[in-house]
Amino acid sequence: MRPRPGAAGWPWQGYAGARAVGYRGGMVVDVRDEAVPADVRRLIDSWTEIPAFVRDKHLTVISANPLARAVSRSFGEGVNLVRRTFIDSDVLRTSPHAEAIAGHVVTAFRESLDRHESDSDFEELVVEASERSASFAALWAEDAVELGGPGTFLFSDTAAGPLRLSYQQLAIPRRFDQTLVVWRAADEHARGALARLAEISTVAPWGEPHVPVAPWGEPDVPKGRTHG
């Protein structure tokens, strides 16, 4: 059953230096305790030119390779993508494509909830996002959300310049509550930019990552079309 606003409390997810932390039920937890399989960690770390991260069923990033963190601060370990989109950033006030960005995040969150049994973390996150974001509350009340475009986004503020990326979500064997999110270049320019970003990310101190204008970047909208 999809949780609705009505319970008190909320989980906060953040990124504190090299340690990914979150708060659940008033207690500090390390999201790395979610036990991403070691072979999956090694796999995504070996993808030097492919941004990738693992998220849990609540859409909290629990493992990310250096290139993913270089693409967006939102892909750092400990960041909850629902809170990042609707509470902790100004994307829904500043982006001309806020509807598409919000639609993709809510759809992913809803699909995850539909696949898993609801728990206190789901319920608390829905309550917090609904109370603090009218946009989330309105989308969550809908039976279906119009995505408003494909899963291709423009990240306009990376250290290598703007680049368009498309994402795919993959199930992890024997980890039903974890999802691997892989980003790929959407065009030749992005491939070159990713290669440059990969070189930078191997030497740059990512304690101060570049922050894009939106958690998922700006949706790629074909010329002559707008999301309305």
C-alpha cells in the first residue's frame, strides 16, 4: 500500500566528508551498512568513463563511483534523491523543465514502493516531502505521472562543461532492494566530455564537487518542443 501523509518524523540523508550518513528513527546510520555486494562496488569503480551508482529502495545513493560524483553532487553516497529534488535544492523553482525532473523522480520512487513492502522509512519520507513540497504532494496524489520526456538530461555545470546523459536502471542479483543506475553519453560531444571529466576526477579532490543546476540535470528537450 502506498503510504500517505499522516505520520510524524522524517529521514534526513546527507553527505559528510568521506562518510555517507543518514538519520533513521532518530539514530545515525552509515548507508554503507546497506551491504552493496563487493563485486558490484568493484564493477562500478572499474568503469572509469561510465558514471554509475547504486541506490536503495528509498532512492538513497549507497555507493557511487568517482565519475558519478563528478557529474553531480546529487549522486554522492548518502544523498536521497527524493529529498534532493523536492526539498534540498531549488530546481523546482528555477528550472524551466521542473515538471519533467519531478516526474522522473516521483515515478522511480513510486515504482520502488510498488515493488517493496512499505516501511517506516518510506512513510516518513512521503510525509516529509509532502509537508515541505506542494509539488511532491500533488504528484504523489496522482495515479500516474506524466514523465514529460525521455530519460536524457543535460548536466550543464560539470568540470568538463555541459554534457547530455541518458540513464538506465538495472536490478542487482540477490539484492532485491538495490538498483544499479548507469549513465551513458547521449551524443559524441558527451562522450568526449565524459572522457575529460574522468581524467579530472582521478586527480581532483572531490570534497568540493561541482553542483549542477538540477539533481538530475536538465531534461534534454528536442528543438522546437517544450514540456508544458
